[in-house]
Amino acid sequence: MGLYVKKPVVIEAFQLGKDALPDWCKAAIAEGEVRLNYDGAAVIRTLEGVHWADPSDFIIKGVEGELYPCKPKIFKKTYRPARQRQSPLSRLFRLFGRPAS
């Protein structure tokens, strides 16, 4: 037995009941992989079987496209917002400012 550190991977996620449904979740609903309930909860078919997501849980799209719920407390301990990629020109403007017009 050893100790392991989770690899840094970028995932997509949204908070149920707080964020707008992303297109990938709408597609999963259309395909029957996710069902939204009237009470704000969701039922998700995951690789491990059917899981419930309570309102305010995060729904995560994993690296293989799999969906699964995550409690907010665990999500905040495990993930942080990813930095958006910047173009080299954007970096130069940030460092030195925009040229005068």
C-alpha cells in the first residue's frame, strides 16, 4: 500500500440549482442519462450505477465523459477553478499595457 496524489486534470462541472445547465447536461437528459426531479434533485446514471444528486450538489463531467454527483463540501476540497488559457498577446498586454492608439 502506498500514498497517491490525484493527477491534476481539468473537469467540467456545474452546481445543480444554482448554475445554468450546460449543453453536455442537456444532452445527457435527452439521452436519459440524467433525470431532473421537480424538487430540484437529479438522478444520474453513473459508471457505478444510479446516484442521486441533491439540490446544490455539483454534477461533474469526468475525463472520459462520465457524469457523477459530488457534494459541495467535497467539491470545494478537491477542485479549484481552472485558469483560462491566455493568448501570448493577452499576456503581453497584461504585463505591459495596451499600446496607445
